[in-house]
Amino acid sequence: MHYCHVLLLTTLMLLVSADSTASTALRLNSSDRRALRVTNENHIEERAGLGSKLTDLITKFSSKERQAVRFADAQKTDEFVLEAFKLKGLTGVRLKLDKNYKYFEQFQKVKESNQITAWIKAETPTSAVWRTSGFGNVRTIDDILAVEPTEAFQLYSRFLERYDSAVILKAHKNKTPIPVISDDLTWAEKTVRVANWVGTNRSSAFAKAALGLDNLTPAEIMKAKNYEFYLMFLQGRLKQLENKLVGVN
């Protein structure tokens, strides 16, 4: 997904000028409601598109598909799996055209999903995953755009989507407010968080709550430390609407 790329370009204008905030209805949108329809946190732990019925479906896999899942669960290295599927030494087109490449892809997807699930279960802060992913020196818009195409960034983005879904679910189950994002997030990570909210269609109510603005007056919002990020969110939503009106996906 590259929804982040378009939004980040527009934030440069936002940081120069912005006059007002838009009114927002305090309700969950369809994306947030989908998160709430999950009955328990285990159900959001999807594994590489296999859904919550992995146990039932796994019996239908070929032996190599089952092997790919076992390798991921056993935390085998890419090098080990490439050799196991007789892909070692292949690169580029030759690698991707090999009949066994799909099993290596399966392994990578399950491994990635397992990693995200582990972070979610451990309630790992997004800032810790940000640093672990190697983004500690990412500071500016240009820095963000430079790392955005990387696998590490895409993994972080998918983690954020599931992280926020888990946050919404937990708040709903416990009848507690959406927690405000931590003060230890850098400007760059906050910007990426906002881009992710836009790209995953989070509601304005969620964005306001996560930024600690939901119980403030308009005047107080404009003075709040996270005001600029709320403006980014609104601008991203506006960009989405403009694209929809002109038929751009």
C-alpha cells in the first residue's frame, strides 16, 4: 500500500498554513465498526490472509504449503527456507518464476503475520516497533518518503492497522476511552500514524481521541500540541474525497 506517499506530500502545505478545523461527528465509521465486530482479540490475529480458520484450512494445503507454515512458526531464516525449497542461488526473474517461489512467499507472509501478532499480544508500543524497524533517524518528510517503499516500512504500516483495530476493540470491550498516542513518538512517526489512519479509513472521532482532542473546544484544539496532526488527518481525508470525485483510486 502506498497511501502514505500521497498524504505525506500534502503535509508540507499543511505545516505552512491552515486556518480552521472541520467539525466531526463523534461516531465510528465503517472501518472502525469492522474492528468492533471482532469478538475477541484472537480473531484479529489473521495469518497471511488465512483468516481465523487456519486450523481448518491447513488440512487442505499441499505438503509444501504446510511446510511453509511450519517453517514460519519455527522462526526459520529466509536462507534456510530458500534452500529447503531449492531456491538458493536464484535471483530476480528466475527466482520468481520458479514453481516453488509461491511457497517461499507463503512462508514470508505467515512469518510477517506471526511477528505482528507477537507485537500485538505483547502490547508493544508503536514507538518501539518504529525504532526496531530502523527508523530512529527518520526525521523529515523526505526521510519518510525514502523509507516508505521498504519492506520494513510496509510491515510497520500493517502492524499499525492491526494495532489500531486492537485498540478500538479493547476500548469497546472495556468501555474505556481511546488512549492518546504517546508523547515519546517523534514528529515523523506521528505523521506516519496519521497517514495510516487516513489510508485505513479510521473515523474522525478515532483520530480526535487518539490525538487527545476529543474533549476540547475548537479554541483549545487550535492550541493543542497535536493540532497540526489533526490538520494532516483532515487534509488527507479531503484528498481522498477529491480523488474519489475525479475517479482516482
